[in-house]
Amino acid sequence: MEKQATPIWVWGLLVAAVTGVSSAGAILQHLDSVPPLLRASWRLQTTSIILAPLAIWQWRSMDLDLRKRVFSPQTQKVVWLSGLALALHFGTWIPSLDKTSLTHSLLFVTTHPLIIVVGMIFLARIMANQRSPTSLEIIGAIMGVIGAAITLLDQGDVQGSHTVTAFGDFLAFLGAIFVVGYIVCGKILRTWMPIFIYAFPVTLISSIILIPASFMLEPSASQYGVFGWISMDYLPWFLLLAFIGGLLGHTGLNTCLRYMSPLTVSTAVTLEPILGSLIGWLFFNTGVPGFWTWIGGPILIIGLLFVIFGTPDANNKLDNDEGYDSSTTA
């Protein structure tokens, strides 16, 4: 339960931030005329531009020893691994938006807590310092798998201009797997590295990696160009993604973590598939989820909540600005 000392404006920011994060999937699916890998690069390019002045501001306040640590070989290896993981996340999730329904894409890409629980089970067997999942986490993971399996029964259901497919759902699930790598790298570096000093290079690296991938795998990419988002047809949309989905969304969530418990923020983020689907339906005519998605989707989300509530010390507030950053999913 939140302490009464939590300012009212923080609750308003939490609502705005979760809504901002949730809007990204609908917007990116709306722009499906652009090849998905190129679309992913554009999304990260614009976010990098927004993050750059914030990173410079934090860099100027860092002492010399911390600056040297940023450029150490060990740190740079993790930064590049994080950038690769983020590129793979966007490089699988955004194509999933073209291959399945918005609701299914958002449901499957948010399953990374379940993946982490499964990973913990295996790591606990081979690593002495790795804790085993709690009973509630295991129950949540099982419920999540059951819920996901039920939603798969909607294969072939047409929702708006997109059809639910197993391949599209699988791509979104791959996006969830790859974001775990990004989260692990973030946990390594964010114990000492300021938020924007971490987020800016990782986001920039991801955007660069996706450029050659797009031009090699997407024949129509050359028609749009590396920086095609600067045209007036796309500029407003990608600025909206950078500011609303990135700066307000993820940086807003990070700010909330300074006043609220991770449990509260994580619980709010589980609403992303619901809010994202609602935004898509209201503004982009993405259609209504199929019957089995109405059954399995809530079970999957409840499973995620079980995992969140089952995590030890989930109610503790963060003492620094660790947690979400402005380059994470969506």
C-alpha cells in the first residue's frame, strides 16, 4: 500500500506515463506502410535525439572517475550487449505488429516477467547465489502460460486490418525474450550509471544496428531512406512516439519510482495491453479482440500480477533512479 506522503501529482504522472507507454504499439502498427525494421530504427533514432541533451546534462555533473568508468572496456561490452538486445527486441516486436493483432502483440511482448521466472528456475540449479522463484512467482508463470495458450485459439481471427497468427504472436514473444537481456544489462550498469548516460548510447546503438538489418532484409527500405522519418508524412508520428512513449512514458515511470514502490509501478504497467488495445480501437480502428483473447488475456495478466506480487521486497521504494528508462519497450 502506498504511503500517504506520495504527492497527488505523482499519481497523475503514473496515469499519464502508463497511457504514453501503451500508445506506442497502436501508433507503430498504424505506420505499417514503413518496413518494420526501418520503423524500429526510426523509433530509436528519434528517441536518441530526445535523450542526447539529457545525457549531456548528466555527463557535465559527473566526476572524472565516473566518466572513466563509463568508457572502461567492461562497461562498454555491457553497453553494446544491451544495445544489441534492445535492437533484437524492437526488431522482433515491431514486425509482430504487422503479423498479428495489436492486442496479441502487446500481450505476448509483456510476458518477460514469466520468462525471467523460468530462467530463475534453471539458474538456481547451477548458480549458488541465484534464488529460486517464490511459490507465487511459479503459480503466476503457470497461469501466464495457460492464458497465453488460450489466446492462441484465436488464430485466424480478423481484428481491424490485421489477423491473429501464431507467427506474429511468436515474434512478439521473441521480443519479450530479448528485452530480458536488455533488463539484465541494465541491472548491471544502472547500480552506478545515471539513467540518461545509460539510455542514450544503448538507444543510439540499437538504432544503428537496425539500419543495415533493414536494408538487407527489407527491399523497400531504400524507398524511405535511413532518415525518412524527417519527412512531414512521418515526423509528427515519430516525435509523438519519442515524447509520449519515450520521454513521458518510460522516464515518467522512472520518476514515479522515486516516490512509489516498484510493486505499484509494475502493477500499473500490466495495464499496457488493455490500454494499448483501447487506444488502438478508439483512434486507429484496430478492432475488438476475439473470444479466446477475452478469456486467455486476463488470465495471462493475472499471472503477471502474481509474479510481481510474489517478488521479494517488491514494495520497497528505490533509493536511486534505477528501474525504467526512456528506451525500454514501446
